[in-house]
Amino acid sequence: MRISKLCSVTPSRTKAGVRKTSGRPARPGQSDGVDPVEVVCRLRPVPEGEERCVEQLDDTTVLVTPPANSQAFRYGTAKEQQYKFGTVFPDTATQKQLFDAVAKPLVRDLLNGKNGLLFAYGITGSGKTHTMMGSQQDGGIMPRCIDVIFNSIVNYQARRFVFKPDRLNSFDVQTEADAMLDRQREILNTPKPGKTPRKRRVPPTPGGAGGGGGSGSVTPDESDAASTRVPEVSQVSGLDEDNAFAVFVSYVEIYNNYVYDLLEEVAPENMKKSLQSRMLREDNNKNIYVHGASEVEVSTPSEALDALRRGQRRRKVAHTTLNTESSRSHSVFTIRVVQAPLDPRGEEVLDDKALMVVGQLSLVDLAGSERTNRTKNNGDRLREAGNINNSLMVLRTCIETLRENQLNNANKMVPYRDSRITHLFKNYFDGEGKVKMVVCVNPRAEEYDETIHVMKFAELTQEVVVARPADRPLDMGIGLTPGRRKANQILREAQRRLGSDGRPSEAEPSGGEAAAELAPVFCLGPVWPSMAMTPGEEEETVRCLVRFLERRVQLRATLLHELQRQQDAFRQLLVKTEMEMSALRQENAQLRASSDGSSRRTAALEARLASAEAANDSLNRRFRELNENQAALVNELGEKEMLLNQEGLERERVKQRMKTRMQQEKERLASDMKSRIKMNREMLKTEMRAKDEKLRALRDIINNDEAGFAVPSAPPTPAPRPRPSTANETATFRPSRSDPRLSGTPQPKRRCGWTTGQDTCSKLATIFQPKMKKRKSVTKLDAKDVINDKTSKYVLTHQDQDSQGEVETHMVKGDVLPTLGGGRAVVFNDMETLRLSNPGAKRPSDELGPGLDYELARERCATGIEGHAAGKRRKT
């Protein structure tokens, strides 16, 4: 047993972030050795009637319009923006159109031994998983890549276990005997379908390294779905048919920044346990890979799709507010195609490790970015969203650093190791494969705030270039005869048709392409006839033999003629080749003769080139200095503009504060004035009410006095005894006709603030009592209280001090009138005020004479008239 360990051949590496434009052969039509990251945009269909924020202008341009409910619109930064892509696929584009334009060129490179990376990027709910997986009737990028690969290598596949992974990102080549032992071991370890029905109710497990257990791993629903799947029928042409191919798939996910193998073999009793996390390591060629991840060899598209579905069932998905089945992890489905040349006989694979080529295609479904205020996530969902957003932010930082290094010719370190997803794809951005990105966009207006960040990242990614890997011929220059596989197939067909005795076997086909090609090779005619001599048939037997020999002679002559013709053609070809060689020799001699002059001209051109390069270096240094000065001036100008803007903003803020303070002061003053006016009004109203009360009291007195004369002559009716007054009782002068005080009924003595010249009055009469300070109640009259019996006058006096300290004497005069009951009543009709003034002061009253000056104020009230008449007189 002999096993030769072969390592995958990878292109030379380039330094991260540095454009490599020399030292690498360029493709025809391209001037340098770099390719930009190709970015395409795909729009998701939107239901009719919903507002859109993204519109397609042409095949490469989209227009993004901020809606009224977006943050940019609220902050005043809303504006329409146009973004350009390599291709824009509208919402009516099919999966096949997207696959033919984006993924099929990567499949062609994969079958030619090159690497490729394709990842779908976008917000949650933008259609990334649908773009990568599709449906049964309209498959996505992953199923179509698998179909095209097997459609292209169906006739060139190596037998199972000829190539075997060594778990170190390399492959071993086994002999046919060792591969047969592994195939038998797989058959023995594969459970028979239907033998253990319980296993059909548990999640499927991988069936060995080659996925042979797929028959018992797929549920009936999946089998029905697979039977209705519409496969991709296209293929890649131009492959080397003398190479043997093998396909290996692996499927990992990056969940919470941990790497898990989705194709890991797990016992049925441990299916509910969580998977073991894997580590990222670097192989001998400095390539990053997932250490310990399962690589399953698949021979048919159905086996590859079974492995894909098996990993999909283990992938982390959850229900969120924005998506019923939201991917909570980044998934990476890797297809590796191993090819190696056949031996000179065209039967087995050569075991030379330098002749094996490995191509790798990584299809990545990135989880969508989320905003917590929209998804309302908490717990595990919130932690998952934070890790997803963090990994996408690291990817953006790596892209920005690469772009900055390439634009400024810098050498800043790219932070690949800050996230597992960027660390795993570090080699692609370092120049070991082609990178493409499908930006999935949801045009709904509600997604504008997240979509605008996706557009900016896509625009930034298009400016990054990746070094193109060197083209490596697949014939390896080993000098083997082309067409070995086909020649071996023809030989095997011939051996099958011929038996061990040199006769055709009974299973010889009646026709076909192989039989037509093999017919003139191994026989000169039909089978020899029977030569047995029977009595009576000797002549017939001889004639048959003669005819057979004649035909054989004719066929031999034809073959000899054909051989002679081919020999003549070969001789003519040799002559022609010799003539061409002679011409080449002459041309070589001429070239040698002219090489001396060419070398001199070359030396002169090299000298001129050296001087030009020196001048170019000087100009480049000068250009860099000018650029640095320009950058410094731009920075200084920006700082000054920022200071000016800050000063302007500060002035605006001060102005606004002053306006606010002025407005507040105005409002405060207005409020104070209103309160003062209201207070003054209340005081005036109070004073007016007090004056009105005084006037009303006086008017009531006058009205009551006048009402006394209108009392009828009929004897009065007895009235109930009035209740005694309290100390706080206020005397009101509103008597009515039925008032007992008008009818002469005796009343209790009341205190009054007035003093009279007599102590008592007649007990048969009553009087009214005004409310005055220090009053003395007088309720009865005597004859001595009357000043003049003829005129029947009654006087009440009261003294107090005015505001200037002068003594005032108030005299209220009234008439004493007889009542119907035989008594007397007093009706007040005059009031005088006597004021004692300083005789030394010169006043207008001094004109009346020397001595004391009394000012008399009289107020009269006429009968039936509401009002007051004031009169003044002076007494000496």
C-alpha cells in the first residue's frame, strides 16, 4: 500500500492593501494584474401600493430617495442620491439571469483550478437567503453551482476515495486498491434504508466521508421535493479530459463569533446537544481554513444537495419582528474541486504531489444587520444581533483600510483577526482569488435608514482592487500524450468485445460509436467460415473458402493502399517540416546577425529608461510633497471653517438665548402689569362698593323718612317682637310700611354713635338709628330733646378727628312728626359738619371774619328723588 501526500497548489500571495502591478503575467486586454471587487445589486419585489425609496434608473444605476418618516428627513439632511453598480437586477430578474452573470464565471474559474468568493450582503429581510438557496422549482446560486459542476465533469470524475482529505487543508492520493477498501468499508458502515425505522424520525446524520448515508437521511417530504426540483442544464466546456476530478463540500456557520461545523457527524442520541466550536488555522501555504471541519466527497448533485440541506437544518434561525425566519449566523458553503492528470495508460491518477490542482469556491450568506429599536429583540436575539452587527462592522473596517492603503500607497495593518468572518476570507483579499458581492436591497420606504448604509458600503467596496492570481497551465508540462483517457476507453471496449480466444463476445453490440471506431483496428474481414469437408459438399465449401479469401485479399489490398497513402502523406509532412525547419534555421541565423545591433540599441534604451525612471522618481517625490502640502492646507482650511462654523453657531445660540430671555421678560412684565391692573381694579371696585354702600345707606335713611308720611290712618296691626341685636349687628336704613318703628311700637334701647342734647325722649315716640362709630342708642324721645317745639326739630351730634388732626363735629337734624298711634317719629333730612381749623393759617374762610372758622357741609335729600345734594355754609 502506498499513499502519496499532495498539497493544494495556490497562487503566490500579495501583501495586504498593496497593488501588485508587476511581476505577474497580465491577461490579454488588461494592462495590470489587479481586478476590482465586482459588486452587483438585486432589488427585492415590493407589493403594489407600498411606498418605495429605491428606484432603478438603468442597468447600472439606482436612485435612493429618503421618505418623509426617515431620520435623514427629520434631521434636515435628506437628499436624493445615485449609486452605480456593475449590474443592477430589477425585481423581475430571475435566478438564472443572476447566476449566469455573477456565479457562472466563478464556476468556470473553479474548474480551471482558481479560487473564488461570492457573498450576499444586505439588511435583514432583503432576500439574501433566497438569492443563495432559491426554491425547488427555481434554484438559487448554490444549487445551480452544484448542477453546473457535475454537468461539466460527469465524464471525468475519479472514483470515490481516490482523493482523500488529510484534515490539514490538503489531499492525499490513494491507489485504486486502497480506494476500493475504503469504498467497501463505507458500504458496510452505511445503514440500510428501512432496517431501523426509528432513525427516520430523528434529524439526519452524515453517512461517512462521502455522504453515502444520504438514502436514510432525507425525509419523505424532502424526497418528494427533490424529485420535483428543476436542475440547471448548462455546463462549462474546454476542460482537460485527461484529468480526473473529485468534488468535496463543507458547510460551516459563524454564530456569535464562533465557528461551527454543520456537517459534523453526530450520533443520534447526541443530536440535541450543541455542536463543538472549531478553530481557524493556517496551513503550510499560509491559507486560512477551519481546522477539523468535515469535507464530504460527493459524486452526484443529489448527494451535494443532501449535504447542503443537512447543514441548513442545523443552521441558527429565529423569528423576529422583521422576518419570520431570520438568519442568526453567517453561513459559508465551500466547494473544492480537486484535479490531477492520469498516468500514460489513462487509467489511474498520477501520485505526483506537484501535479494536483485544488480550486475553491466559497458561497457566503451573511446575516443581515438589525436595529434594536425596530426588531424589539431581547435576550439571546439581542446578543445575536450585536455579534452580527459587530462582524459586519469589522468587514466594513477591513474594506476601508484596504481602500486607504491602495489609494495612499500606505501599509496600515488590516484588522482581519477582529472577526472570524474576515479572518477566514483573508486570503481572498490578499490576492488568492476573485471576489464578488451581491447586494440585496429591500426598496420599501421603511427600510431607508438601513438601506442607505448598505449602499454606502457597496460603493466603498467597488473601489477596492484584488491582485489577480497567476494563470497556471493544467497540462503541467509533463509531456504525456493527449487523449489518453479516450484511447484507454477504446482499448477497453475492444477488450470487452473480444473474448479470450480472439473471437467477439456474445455481448458484442450491434452498432454504436465505439464499434465503428474499433472495426478497422482488429480484423481484416468477417469470421472464417467452416472448413469441415462433408461428403457431397466439398465443392461448395471450397467455393465459399475461395470467395472469403478473395474478399480478404481485396480488403488486404485496400488496407495496403491506405497504408501506402498514409505513408506518402507522412513523408510529405516530414519534407514540409524539414523545409520549415530549414527556414527557421535561416531566420535564426539572420536574427543572430541582427542581435548585436539590437543589443546595442537595447543598452541605449535601457540607459534612457534609467534616466527616465530617475526623473520619474523625482517627479513622484515632488508630487507626493505637493499632495502632502495640499492635504495639510485642506486640513487647516477645514479646521478654520469648522471654527468659523462653531463661532457662527455660538452667536446664533447667544442670539436665541437673548431672544428667549427678552420674550420671557416681556411675558413676565405683561403678567405683572395684568396682575397690578387687576389688583387696582379690585381696589377701585372695593372703594366704589364701599361708597355705594354709604350712599345706599343714606338713600335708605332718606327713603324711610319719606315713607313715614305715607303710612295709612288705619290702626296698626300688632307685629311680632323683634329679636335683640348683637354687638356686630349693622344698622340698615331700609324700613318698610310694616316696620314697628314707624308705627310707634316701643323698641328695645339700642346703642348709637350719636349724642343728643337731652338724655331721654318721649316714650311714646321712636327714632331711626344710623350706624356710626361710638354710637349711643336713642330709641325714645322726650319733650326736652326737641330743640324747638314750634318747628319740632331733633339734632344728633358726633365728634371725631379728620386725617389732618382737626376736630370735626357731625350734626344730623331731623323733623319730629306725630304718628297714627299717638306717638312721634323723627325724620332726618339734614346733616352738618363743623370743622375747627387753625386760626393762624390763612384760609379762604378768613374773609368772613376773625376767630374760629367752621365749615358746614349739608347734604339734603329731596322727597322721591334718589340722589344727594350737598351744600356748604359757614358760621362764626
